[in-house]
Amino acid sequence: MSTELVVLAILMFAVTYPSRALGLLTPGLDRLPRQAFDYLQLVGPAVLAALAAVNVMVVVDGAGTPAFHIGVEWLAVLTCVAAVAWRRNLLLGLLLAVAVVVVARGLGLAALPG
């Protein structure tokens, strides 16, 4: 199973990296209107936020039925968003979000997924 995950990670890298690197590799991108440039810079974070939201809000049971979920993950996401908005530092936000989940699970307030 771990070999399948490595292959999947390599495939995901091969598919997503070109779209993320486009801004660095495209000559003349800085000549775009400022609004278009700002919009393009927000596409990546918006996609990542949508993926994170689905993973936090939706849980699929054994029968494959999706259900709305409220848990400690919501608090972790809100902590991350608040820290990033306050300090303008994504790494700090992610570290705080991980800390929230680790503490909650350590105290028995949240179960491991699965």
C-alpha cells in the first residue's frame, strides 16, 4: 500500500506543480494589470482552502454516505485563518492549527479519523 501512496504523491506533484510554478516561469507575467496579477496569486490558496474545507466539513461513513461534520478540526482551521490574518505568516498559522489538534487529541477531546 505504501508504494501506491508514493506513486500517487509523484503523480499529484507532476499534475499540480506546473500550475503552481506558472507564475515563476512565465515571462512577462509582471506586465499583467495589477488586478489580474492579484487574482492569479489567490487561485492557489483558494483551491487549497476549498480542499481543506471539504476534508474538515464532510465525513464519509462505511456505506459511502457523506455527512456534515463539526469537530476540533473546525477550531484548528479557524485558528490558522486568524493567525495568518493577524501575523501574515502561513507557517505560524499551520503550526498553531496542528497544535490545536494535538492538544485536543491528547486531552481526549477529539478522536483520530477513521
